[in-house]
Amino acid sequence: MRKVYMDYAATTYVKNEVLEEMMPYFTEKFGNPSSFYSISRETKIALDKARNRVAKALNCLSSEVYFTGGGSEADNWAIKGIASANKEKGNHIITTKIEHHAVLHTCEFLEKHGFEVTYLNVDKEGFVNLEELKNSITDKTILVSIMFANNEIGTIQPIKEIGSICREKGVIFHTDAVQALGNVKIDVQDMNIDLLSLAGHKIYGPKGVGALYIRKGIKIDNLIHGGGQERARRAGTENTASIVGLGKAVELAMENLEEHSKHLVKLRDKLIDGLLKIPNTKLNGPIGDRRLPGNVNVVFEYVKGDSIILNLDFAGICASSGSACTSGSLNPSHVLLAIGLPKASAEGSLRLTLGDDSTEEDVDIVLEVLPPIIERIRGASSP
Ligand SMILES: *Cc1c(COP(=O)(O)O)cnc(C)c1O
């Protein structure tokens, strides 16, 4: 059976060029970058190279890039670090109802420790209302955290506009760009971004490695205390091989950005058109260039997402009913509820996300296999 992988938003494989650059750092180039002999200098130089590659992709200084243990850690650091370092100024944080749990659960944690959080609504397509954002900022607001692109429904926020609102009001702006990187152009200068999170395993790099961009001069406390690594801001011996892999993956993502998104958009729109031919099917999220190139999310009325995923798995197709973090639990996706879907509809959602290796044939297979599955499930559940 031909396997079709359509869950690239959950994670990607590691590209061969990335793995090749990583390999020596497990074996002969194993030196601790903090030591003072030649094999350590080698690893130190490799870290600098990775940092430069990330900086170039974001248009920031390499001294503003800090490597972390993934996207979740970068989000946690940004939010907790800003909160604790700026609590004299205020205790108010603004975010949205459709953030990744790495942001939402961090905010909920801070609420238990005296912070106040505003969770902005989004419209039917998942967009933040800029007026609502402006009106929510008070003298006590110390941070706005709004994701660049949503992992479930693909909505790309007007980040530049959000950035200028925050800059005008003198509020620090963090964005989770884990899904945006490699799919959308990012420029932290032009977009007035103060902090930005990214992760390796969503862009054909390794898992468990990411980075946080922190604009020079931003007041932030450390999350991981210990040694002097990452300019004494993120302790722990560097995950050298993975950082090298992240750097290479970021570089490739930048080189391939246009070709990659064009390829995905073509497949995405073909898949969307085909899926919407199934009766009682609706698209979640926007269309066109305000949607992530590889993201498809639909709701099949009168169907439960879990049974679709299982049936697709039997047919060799890997898909998701929302974000990987919520699958397995019975709660409907917080993102789908925030865009106004009733609970029952949100349970019948399907996310298919495309990647570099996706083909027209993959799309054809899904469009052939899925309609009878939906029909069968609906038939079985009708009275
Ligand atoms: C995957 C993801 C994360 C978490 O990144 P990890 O590296 O898995 O910790 C955070 N935010 C978004 C939008 C993501 O898609």
C-alpha cells in the first residue's frame, strides 16, 4: 500500500542535506563548544554558522538569536521571561484564543501567578481584529503575543500591522512563527517584531531544537538557569548537532521559499476544491494568500473526526483532526470553537497538511479514498 503523509504541520522528516551536516557532530566533532581546544573551536564555529543562518532568515543580528529545545520552549521563555522581567511596569498580557497550547497554557499558568490575560477573539476566518487589539492595550500591558500563522486552519495574521500597533503603544510584541517560517517571508525589522519563536522539526530539521529571536535591549528573564551558554541567557551544553541541523534547515527553507509555496498552493487548492465536492463539507480558515500554502482544514457535518482519522489510517493516509496536541482527547479544537463552529461540527474536522514531497498523486488518492469513508460513517451514524 502506498503511504500518503499529509500531516506536515505536525512534523516533517529531516532532509538528507540537513542530516549530512549534522552527522559529524555526533562523532568526530563532539567537542563541548565551551572548552578551549581545537575540536571545541570547531563546534563553536559551527554554532556561529547556524546562528548566522537563522539571523539572515529573520533579518536580525546573530547576537539576537538564542537556541532553545524547540518551539514550545521558545514560547515559554518569551512569555514567562517578559512577564517576570517587566512585572514592575504592569501585569497585563494580550494574546488570542487560537494560539498554540505552548502559548495558551503558559498564559494560563501566569494567570495563577497574578497576571491578567486578554484572549482576543478572532473572526470566522481566524483573523484578529486590529481595533480590538488597540482597545485592549492599557498602561498595564507589557506583552502582546500573537501567532504568525495558525497551525490548524492556516490563517496568516497581519503581523506587520500588529507590530506597528505594539510599537506605537510601546508594548513588547512576540510572535510564534513556528508554522510561518519557510512558508511566508519574515522580516523582524520591517514587521516590528520584538521576539519570535521558531522550531526545527516543522521545516525539515530535527525535533527538540528551536530558537527565540530577542531584539537587542528587550528586558527578559532567563528560563533555564545554569552555565554561561547562549550568552548566559539559556544554560545547558548546546545540542550541537541539532543546532547545526536547524541552521541548515533554515537556510534551505529560505532558498526554496518561493518554489516550495507555489508547489504547495497548487496542491492545496486542488485538494480544497475536491473536498468541497463532498456534500455538507465546509472549509475552515481563509482562502488565497492569507492562508498557509500547505494547509487544508475542512469540517464534514454529521461526522466525528476521530473515525475519519482511523479510516484514513487503514487506507495508508496520515492526517490529523486538529492539532496533534489535542488529538487523543475528546475536546473539540479550541481554534475551531473560536472561529464560531458549533461543538458538534468542530468534532468532524479534518486537517490535511502538505509538504515538499507531496504530489498530485497524493491529492488524487485522498480525493478517491475520502468520499466513500465519509459516506460510510454518515450512513452508520444516521438513525
Ligand atoms: C509545533 C508548534 C509549536 C511547538 O513546537 P515544538 O518544537 O514541537 O515544541 C509551537 N507553535 C506552533 C504554531 C507549532 O506549530
